[in-house]
Amino acid sequence: MGSAPSTPRKGTAAFSPEHLIESFVGDKPFPLESDLWQQLLDLPLLNLHWPSLHVQQACDLLAKNNSHTRHLAKILFHLGYYLQESFSTSGVPPSVYEKAINAVYISSVFLKHLIESVQGDNLELYLSLDDNEAVLGGDQSVENFVTRNVLKFIASVDVSPDTYLLHLELLNFMIIAMSTQLLCGPSPAPDDMNPFLEAAMAQDSTLVTSVVHRLLLNFITRPGVPFNRASYSIFYDGSQTSVLQRVGSAAANIVLLPFSYLVNSSSEGGSISPIADSSLHVLLVLIHYHKCVVNEDYSVIENNKSSASDSSSLKENPHFSDNPYCKTLEHTIDCELDLVDVEGSAHSGPHVKLPFASLFDTLGIRLADETAVLLLYSLLQGNSAFLEYVLVRTDLDTLLMPILEGLYNAPRRSANQIYMLLIVLLILSQDSSFNASIHKLVLPGVPWYKERLLHQTSLGSLMVIILIRTVQYNLSKLRDVYLHTTCLATLANMAPHVHRLSAYASQRLVSLFDMLSRKYNKLSDRRDNKLHIAKSNSFDGSSLAEDMSTELHIYTDFLRLVLEIINAILTYALPRNPEVVYAVMHRQEVFHPFKNHPRFSELLENIYTVLDFFNSRMDAQRVDGDWSVNEVLEVIIINCRSWRGDGLKMFTQLRFTYEQESHPEEFFIPYVWQLVLSRCGFTFNTGAINLFPVDLPTESVENGVAGSALQNGDFDKPEYQLDP
């Protein structure tokens, strides 16, 4: 490793904790070999009690003096050194772990303060050492040295009672170190400063693979908090708070987190595991980071071009460096898969091998948490092996039920969470075997669905019900065209494969057309009335007419899509869906006003062909009095057997696919950090956040646990193509 800090010499004078902290934040630089560092790291930090004002003053002093003393870089160096010691020898003495824990505490507190106290665009942490200081090996920088050893410890050292707290603190240190992204704007730029993130991206492929494997394994296995608290003297749950807790640091806040998790163990969504949650947060930040770099094609400015035009070209043609963590996640494989099956893979590096069965089950349990939804999306969208695994599972309700329940509770979800849940369903619905299998899985009941008793309903019928319900909610509350389109695209993918759709789902499908048609008629009447008023008052109503015509055109598309969904069921799956035929016959009057509409006439011809066939069969079965529902259904079922589809015009089956744009960073990076900050257990100075708009913190309850969450508006939707 080169020169390393010396251990404290016997007989050296011991200073008080206050003196050691004051020396650390003061203006006198102490070299790496100074006894100060060893004595500082031997302090019982959790038992020190300083007023919060003193802690704030200490942070301010370090921020003032760090450019001269480089003490932040030196404490980070010691953190990296003791982590290196902890995994480089066997039988690590407890003192090494204790020093590493103290080093990560101190580093977390002061690094966080320096990051969130940055003024303007100038992020300068002074991470370089003096020329005469220890050599780190090669051209390695302090940020690379500490990042490599933090990641190596997380990846290579097993979580045990002895290492539990250090693992937890290192994960949260990574969140703090990577939080420089919060200072950047919503659009990644070449001059963004993220030294620790860039150091993480620069690690060799073997370490990257090990880190992704460990973080996913932590998410799956959910290491529990050790119950033998007698051996965990560092847990402090007294009435006072320690000096580090007073500053609101990640490290200090998490010290009490395990105990509070034990007290609040009634939270829904499976066992509580701070390490699992923090591992997921770190993984999401890592896989969604992309550095914007200057493309060499644009680095040479021709004399006849202005700087403004070059800037515009760079903005329109951003170039992003590859993300090794994202690539590794995309090439993660099932540990049950034979290596022969991946020999043809284009991925040349080592593969992460995980038990997909356990990952699938854990995701199903955790999908009440938005971060788990984002992980599921990342896997389905980027990892074809995991997508294929999900599609062949026979217990798809494990994933779909929490997704559908999340959509059912849409008023309590953010628009972004609803959007991600819908995209997951859209991705799955692209597979015909998925669309067929969900109708074969019958649910005995759906206890969370309150409007109606759903007994012996197929998973496919429930999915249709919830998607239609989401359209209705969106129409009344969010009014988001993307959500409408995604819901209807998923229904369109499902339509040709519908099998024995329930009576309630069939009724809701026809009611959806009725609801959209009423909205369409209102818009049409409003446009005509306003144009008439404008003409009567000699106003130019062309711009008004254009705006309203655009909205009317959107609803025309929605209506046509619903007609195509109904038409696809009747064309390709009518004999298997008597309830759909009954629902169309029962509400056939809703289609009549659009029979001659130029956009709908061809589709309605098919629907009326079906209506004519079954109406004539009904007329042939004359009965006294009114028909009962069962009598009508009996006639429909009998005649479904003789249905041949004569006279129907065959339309091409609609198949919508989800394709993420090449650079969706403007959505995902702010979204990930919003989720992480609302769940990580510590606060961040909202005035320093440029990544997304932030309102004042408000109290919220997530999964039954109260906490402070950053409230902000939903971000723009990620750009994607929805191609039929």
C-alpha cells in the first residue's frame, strides 16, 4: 500500500476528546503519521455529548480550514487504511473494526456537512494530500482509495454480529459520498463534480461484479439486526444523544435505527432490515448514474462556428459514459442456470449469479416500497434473463397482486410510482404467454378490493378491472395522457388472449367506452359553443379551436383504442368470453352515436355484426315476460359454440412495446434520489438541492413508520416509445 499511518506510540500523551476534535477541525495541519489520528479513532464517540451548537461550529471550522489542513482527505485515508486491514488479514482484532467505525462516523458527519454547505457551483472538498504525504499506490487518489476499500469491504466481508454496524455505516457513507449529485442540475452536464461516484465507476470489473452481487444478496437475504445487544455497546438508546447524533449525521442517525426498527417491527412488507434497505438505495444510485462527457467530435471548435452553436450541439447530442454497474445488473443470471446457456452472451466480463427464485419472492414481498418497484423495473427492462424467468413462473400473482394493489391505492401513491407500476405491467403484457397464463390463475378472493366482492376471479380479470379503474382515477385526478396511454396499451396487448373474462370486468370495459364517450361529447360541445360565441362577437377563435381540437383528438384516439380492445376480444376470443358478449349487448346503445364516425365506423361494423348475430338468436328464442340474466347468458353460451366469425373484418393485432429512450437520466436520477432521501433515515439541506424542486419537509408515514420526507412535485415522465 506504500507508506501507512503509524500506530500510536506507547507513552504518548492522551488528550481530551474535546481537544482532539478541536485539533481535527482547527487550522493546524497534522500529518498522517501524527498520533492525533490514532487517539481520535480510539475515542468512544457515541458516549460524547456536545450541544448541537458546538457540533455545528466544529463542522463550520473544518469547512473553513480544510483547504489548508486537508484533514477530510486524511480521515478518509485512515478509513480506507483500516478497512484494508480488516479484510487483508485473518482473525481481525476488534480494535480494527472499532477504528474503522469511528473513522466512518467522523467522515460521514463532516463530508455530509461540506457537501450540503457548498455555495454556488463550486464543489471543492480538497481530497488531495500534500506531496510529502503517504503514497497511496500508483496514481491512486484519496477518493479512489477510500471508495475502493469501502466497496471491497461491503462486497467481500460477510455480515455478522461483529461487522453488522460497520456494514450499515459504510452503506450510508456511500449514500453521503454520492450525494454530490444533489448539487447538480436535473440535466447531467460535463462539468458536474461527483468524485466518489466517478471513483466507483472506475473500479475494475471483478469488484463491480462483487458489489452488485453483494447488494442484491443483501436485498434478498435481509440480514437482521443482531439481538445480542449486550455485545453491542455501541448501540446507545439513552435519553441523551451523542455528539454525532446531534449533528443529524447519517452515521449517528443509523446508530439508533436498528433499535427503532426492532421496536417498530410491525411494519408491513416482510422482515425489517436496515442493511437490505441501504443496499438497495446504494445499488439504485449506482446503476442509474451516467456521466455526461464531451464528445471528441465536438471538442474541436471550427473557426467559422460560434460558441453558442457548439453549446447547442453538445446539448442536443450528449455523450454518456458506460455505467459498469448497470451493465452488470443487465447480465445477472440465475445461479441455477447452466454456464453453457450463457456462453453465447455478448457480455465478456464475469456474471453475477443469483437465485432468481429468491429474488422473485423478495420482490413480491417488498413491492409496497417504491424503491423495490424501481429495482423490478430495472431488472425487467434491462435484464432479459430475469424477464424470461418471470414470464415462465406459474405463480405470477406473487408479483402482480402487490402491483395491482398499489394501483388500486393510487390516491396514496405518487404519480411516478403509478407510472412505474404501469410500465412493469406493459413490459410483461408484451409476451403472449403471460397474457394467456394470467387468465388461468384463479384467485379465491381479493380482500383489499372494497367496492365489490371478487370471488373466484382470474388474475387476468382483476388486471383488467384495476387498469380500467386506474384510467378512471387518472381521468378525474391526474389527467395524464401518458398514464391513459400506458393503461390502454396494456389492455390492448392482453385483448386477443382474454379467456373467460369475468362479468364485472366485462361490464367495466364497456363502461370505460361510455365514460370516455361522454367526455368526448362534452369536449365537442364546449368547442362548438366557444367557436359560436367567438364568431358572434367577431373574435378570432382559431387558437381556441386549435387547443380544444387537440384535446378532442386525444380522446378520439382513446375511444378508438378502447373499440380496438373490444374488437380484438370479439374477433380472436369471442367463444371463450360470453360475459363480454353479454356486456356489449346489455349496453349496445352506447355505441350507436359513433356508428357513422369516420374514425370508428370500421370497428363498429364488427361489433354490430356480433350484435346482429346474437340479437337474432335471442329473437328466435321467444319467452313470456322479461329475460333474466341467466337466461340471456345461456343463449349466448350456446350460440358461442356455433360462432364462426363470418362477416368480421380482420384487423392487425395491436401489440404495444415499451422502449426506453437512450438517455432517460433526467427522469431517473432525480427520481432515485427523491426515493433515497425519503427513506435513508437522515436529512439533507434542502436549500442545497438543485437536482429536483423541493418543498419544505413534512411529516409522512411510510409503511407504518413515521419520518421526515422530502416532498416535491413529480418529475417529467421518462421519454419512451410506445410503438404498436
